[in-house]
Amino acid sequence: MTEDQKNFAAGRPEGKTLAGTLLAGMKALPALPACFRRMKHGGQIRNSIPFEGRIRVCSGPFSGRLDYGKKRGSSMNFEEVKRQEQENLMPTYGRFPVALVYGKGAVAVDTEGKEYIDFTSGIGVNSLGYCDDGWVSAVAKQAGAIQHMSNLYYSPVQTSLAAELCRLTGFGRVFFCNSGAEANECAIKLARKYSADKYGKQRTEIVTLVNSFHGRTVTTLAATGQDVFHEHFWPFTEGFSYARANDFESLLSCVTENTCAVLIELIQGEGGVMPLEKEFVRKTAALCKEKDILLMIDEVQTGVGRTGSLYCYEQYGIEPDVITSAKGLGGGLPIGACLCASRLGEVLGAGMHGTTFGGNPVSCAGGLEVLQRVAKDSFLRSVEEKGRYLREKLSKMAGVQELRGLGMMIGIVLAKDNAKEVAGRCVKNGLLVLTAKTVLRLLPPLNITYEEIDQGLEILEKSILEG
């Protein structure tokens, strides 16, 4: 065993090894928010960790910019970051004028030293916020042991995460990938293979919903029921039809003798935070069971505690055949999962599906830490309580017309229908929020404090009233 491995196994950052330096630096991160607050009031920060594991900040009065050291590649100001982005990256994102360099909990800090309350969680990804101590420790330990391995070999951490998912949900098998789109691709292949084996190759059609979003690959775009995402990328994978949400007769008209699956989101996140009605979902589930059509629930955004239950389908009283999970599962690292009922567990055999990076050991270690904490009853109760607190406060806020969602997945319809403008003002005032169509979308870290919620809501109200 190398010195790095010994130090990581013992949880010690001693020595000038690469792994020791990494772990020491990670353990130093929790102290930084207090440092920033002290600097703003003219205080000084004393160095308390070895240089190799230190993120250096200025001392004395706050200088307006963090100094991470040129060797760390984080010493650029915003304009320098923006220039490099424009010169080197494809312009596929409409970015806010912010470059984030550090975060802890629900607070992010930009290149200029400005702090933001984060009500986005990286679009529902950072379930435990930025750089949670337990999550960082689990990830760092795995990174110091083995960072990647081929899926041609057994992975203890991958099988542990799969076992925990199956234990907590009752599903029989899991396939790991890298994203929600990939998880939905797996579900689509699984449904078509199952149906072809049992009924013949013609039974390949899948019904999704108008206003849905299932990913940006060619096939998951085809599954997505929004024309705005289809433009420019024809031809798509065939075999998809789109029913109107909450309209069972519309769904019934889409189902034919060649339908193999129905794929739905219980809350259409990108579609404007639109929850499906329970009666519609239960009728759909009964229809699928009657006709041996797979009921597949896209839980990429709603899963892993986001709505107050481990997965949202639990609140609808249904038993899906397949669910897909991603975003919040990894706590900040890329991972996706397709979970299926035991009877479907061997439909996809060796060589029929696969991935190079799916089930990566480091991502699985992060996922296991997230899952074991979020799945606790007390944690899920706290998510529901904080979500209720948010909605109660928002319902009394001037300029708010309607609230949608469950748990800590909240859509805000504004009276002035100016969500994008308000989102921009929020950033200027120190709050990160999202939009979805014409609504503001809030996806705070699940462990955000009430103090941080209040601070964020104060900024949100100010930003709404400024318009």
C-alpha cells in the first residue's frame, strides 16, 4: 500500500502526498464562509493548515476578490472567465453574469468574493449543498482508493449503492449510467426489448406527455413532448406519441396494440413545475397493468427526497415497473440510474447495453452517502416541513400569483409574468434561482437552514418588488 493509500484509509491528511494535500484542502473548505464574513468587517484570517492543503485568501479588509493562487487556475476575475468561455466553449448556455468558484452548504461565492444564497442546487443536483463534510469525505476516500474501473470487473461500491437502492425502493435491479437522459435511454431500450421478447418486434410504441422533458439525446428528445426542443434536430427516433397531461381520454387515444410503455414525469419540471393529478396517474397505472404496458416514471428531478418522499411515485400510491433517477442522486457528481421490477431484471443481457463511465466508483461513493442520509425518515420529514415553510412564506409575498410543486420543488407564477427579469435581479441581489417556461423555479439544497431560507426569501421579495 502506498503512503497516499495509507493516509486515506486512516483518514489522515498528514504528509506532503497528493492525496493528503487534497483531503487537507477539502477539510479546510468548511471554514471559509466564516472567513469571508470576518474579512468584510476588517478582520484577519490566521493560517491554520499546512501550505500544501491551503486555499489562500487575503487578510485584512475584504479586497473584493478571492486569491486561489495561479497554480490552482482560479485567479481569474469574471471578465477573464467570460472571455475564455467565449473563445473556447460552444455557446450552448444562456449564462447569468456570475462565475462561481467556491461553495459551502447553501452559499456560493463568485470570483469577485460576492456571496449568494443558492435556491437552485445546481438544478436539483447538490442535494446536500456545496461541499458537505460527509459527502466530501466519502468522495475523497474513494478517489484515493480507485477513481475508475471498467465495468468488466466487479465494483464493491457500485454493488453497495445498487443494493441500497433496491432495499429502499423494492425494485429488483439497477443499471447505472451518467445522467438522466442516459437513464431514460436505458428505460426505453428495456421496454422495447421486453415487449419484443413477449409480443413481437412490432410492439415498440411509447406514450409520453405534452410538455414533458426526458433528455437531450436524439431518442430522449423524441420522447420529450415540446416542439421547442425538437427544432433543428430531425429526424428523431420513431415510435413516440404525446398525450395531454391530466387528460386520460387523450392518453387512451394514444395507446394502441403496439404500445409497449408509458413514460411520464409526476411533476413536469422543465415544463413549468406542473404536478400531475393523482386520479390521472392512477388511471394510467391501472391501464398499463391491464394491457401489460410498462409504466415508467421519470424521477430524474423529483427523486432522492426532492418532493418529501424518497421518490415522488410513493405519494401517488402506484407501483411503477421502471423509474429513472439522476441529478440529486450523486450529490454533485454525474450519475444516473434505471431501476426496474424484478421480473424485468434480466431483459437486458450481457452486451445489450453498457457504458464506460456509468457506475463510476467515486460517483457511487457520493451517491451512497447521499442516499443513506436522505432516506432517513427524519430527513424526509424535514424536507416536507421546509417545503411547507417556503410555500407559506411565498403565499404571503407581494407579486406571487400561484404556487406549484411538492416538497422543495417549487414553481412560482408571478403576477407580472416576468420570471426571467426577476431571476436576473435575484442574481444581482445575491440569490440564485431558476426559471421554467414562465415561472420561477426553486430547488434549494435539501439540508438548507431556515435562516438561509429566510435570507433568500427576503432577497426574492426585494427582487420581485423592484420590477
